[in-house]
Amino acid sequence: MLMHRTSAEASHQGDRHRPSTNLLETSDPATGRQCRQRNAPLKTGEPTTPGGTRKLGAEVRPVPAEMYAAIRNSGPCVYCGGPSAVVDHVRPLTKGGWEHEDNLVPVCKPCNSSKGAKLLREWKTDRVAHAIALSAKVAVEYARLTRF
């Protein structure tokens, strides 16, 4: 008989003495595999609310490496005008962004490191103004953030 902890139970390490209520018992390996997949971290898609709440269960199709390379090489850093070296998520994934070419822009490493997981309105005003002038993607995201 196989027993599988759900992801919520497995991640709760500090409470070792509480009896488990989230175990699945099965003798069928295929069922166990399906349950592990279902309890794996959710794949998410575009946000459905201004705060960045994501639609549960929405599939994300990773952007192909060729697309990343094309975006990275499509022009200078949108934030400072320097040579681009990497790709930035305009709206960070941790703040409700999504893995899609519409959310990706070419940037230099210093700007990417400086911006990190900040929203545009939380970052350097002069760099954001530069990016709005250069990139429709950035302009659209900034307008979305500032209309609330």
C-alpha cells in the first residue's frame, strides 16, 4: 500500500507531532502518480485581478529559448538604453506576471538586477519613463498599474 503526503502536508515540517489528515492510501502506482502530479505546484497563467491573483490550473507554455534570444537581441535595454544582455519580465512572475512574450523585454544585467521582482511603480522613475518611451509592452503595463 502506497501512502503519499499532499504538497501542503509535506511542506509543513514544523508540526511533526500532529497526526496527518492529508494522506492518500492506494495500492495502484498509477493512481499515486496522478495524485502526486495533481498535488504538485500549480502551473498558473495570466492574472485575473489587478492585484495579480492567478487563475488556478491555467496552463503556462514556456517561452521557447529561441524567442528569449530574439527578445534579448531585439534592441537596447528598455530601461537605460545600454546593451541588452538578458530578458526581463515587465510584471514579475512573483507579482502576478506570466511567462509570455508580451511580458518580456530586453534589458542589461544591471537594470535586471536592480529591478528584481519590483513592479514598475516600485522601481526607479527615470528608468521607467525611459522604458515607457521605448516599449509599448512597458507602457501598457505601467498604464495598467497606475489606473487604480
